[in-house]
Amino acid sequence: MPRSRSSCAGESVPPRGDERHVIELTIFRTGGVEIGASSFVPGATDQKTFAPVWSALLRTPEGNVLFDTGLHPVHIERPEATFGPGSLKVVMAKDDAVVSRLAALGVRTDDVTIVVNSHLHFDHAGNNGAFPKATFIVQGDHLAFAKGKPNFPGVYWDIPELTYMPVTGRVRVATGVEVVPTPGHAPGHQSLVVDLPETGRVVLCGDAAFTRENLARGEIRAPDEAAAKNSLALIRSLVGDDLDRVFTSHDAASWARWRHAPETYR
């Protein structure tokens, strides 16, 4: 069992430092999956499409914060390693591993002080084990829900050496960085609201929105579609309906428009 300590809604994690904003945000790909578009958007075709998987590094006054850890490098040689033959196919190059991506930015795994997992699916928490010195921020109800579930393989995240901080509700993670519950895709799913000094507010939404179309239509495939639609509405409200300020999880068209490492958002 991983170690854990708790935090309540509104509590700062870690204790408050100065009030400068996030210094910069860097987004980088950690692989991708081949999946039918209908898995994301109601009414879409089943034609296979490439869906990028990505992580983000936030450099803050309190230290480096990583949003999601991406796919485990076992998938480089074995694309169907997690769920077996005939399952979701992973597309992953050697350089896509999150450790390699961070190294290219001059960041070691031990330099990451906080990891925020939107949720614990294998494409968002696949490399949690690479960060034994970090504190992992996860909604408490999600952590409880994911334990023992076959579609949340614990081999990637339920590791004794890791320290999880279960939180409840909206919680400040660092200066200008706040987690916000966005359930629907999974109980306790969370998104990350980031206030940048030049760009302004952006939302890293995890699987609360797979694509820009989800946000534009207000519709999404989800186990709890009512909660998911409410989460889409919340995300839109956080950015004043400016969808260019939302980083969706698996949208190839949006990915092509974003800045990628080594470019940054400030």
C-alpha cells in the first residue's frame, strides 16, 4: 500500500510561499493510443484515430509540479502490455517516456516535488513509480475508488514507496496552481487550474474533456454522463468560454496547435 496523508478542501499544499504566479508551463508528449473517435464523442464514427497522451511540467516558486505521468515505457516494445492482445493499442517511442522528456528539459525525477494525477488510469499515472520523492495529489474519493479496479492497474501507481496526499474538493497545490474536481470520467477525477503571469488562466483538464468538440458541444462519453456534462460546464466557466485556454487530454488537432517542449507558456 502507498503511504498517504490527508488534506481538506481549501488547504494549501504545500504551505504558502510568496504570491508570485507560476513561472512557466511546458507540455510534452508521452505517447499515444489508437482508439475509435466514438469512445470520446457521442455519435462519432468508430474509425481509429491517433489520440496523443501528454504530461505537463509547471515550474513554480515552491518547486516543480508535474501534471500526470503518462504511459509506462513497457509499451515501447509491447504496445498491448497493459490489457493484453486485442486491447487498446499504445503508440510510444523511446523518447516519449516521461523520464526522458524531463531529462531533455534538464529536470531529474528527484527534482519533481509534487505530482498531480488527474486520475489513475494507465495513460495518466503509468510512470508514478519513477517519482518516489514526490508527493502525489489525488482526490481522496478517486484514490479509494481506483484501488483494486482492473481498469486502474495498480502496478503503475499502487506502490508502497509512493506518498499520496488525498485531497477533498478545490485545493491550492502551489502558487497559481489549484486542483478542481471534475468527475464523470471517473469518481474523483480532477483538473488543474493554472494562472500564468503572461498567458493568464489555463485549465489542464485530464479526461474531463478528451477533445475540443466535447467542450464545444457539451457532450462526452463517460460512465457518469450527467456528472461529466457538469464538469464540462465548470471548465468552460473557469476560462470564460475561451476554449483556447483548455488543454484537452487526447485531441490530435488541438495538440498540433499547442506549444510543445522546449517551448513554454509563461
